[in-house]
Amino acid sequence: MAKAFGFTDEEVKLLLVAVRQPRRTFAQPRRNDPSLEAYAQLYDDLFEKLRDMAGPLPDKVEDIME
């Protein structure tokens, strides 16, 4: 799937890590400010799409991503 968009497997994994950071940044504020939920949800959705594109990840990486 990633190749259909011109990404290598390594690039998709890098994007996955890059998207994970804002998800963590929003974790606490979104609990306290419901207005951030829609914006944070965009990152959650993007993370899931990239996760699907990345395919199987090594166990060590899988643990970190969740």
C-alpha cells in the first residue's frame, strides 16, 4: 500500500513515529479541554492509517508505538 503512494517502508515508519509525537502531546490537554478533541482525532486517524500502511513491525517497535 505504501508503495502506491510512493513511500518506502522506511519512510512510512518514520512518518508513523512523527505522527506519534503530536498524539502524545495532545494526550493530557485533550482530557482537560474538549475543544482539542477534534484536532487530536485527526492525528489519531492519521496514525491508524499510517500504522496500517507500515505493516508488521518488530516486537520492540510495536511495544513503543502502542
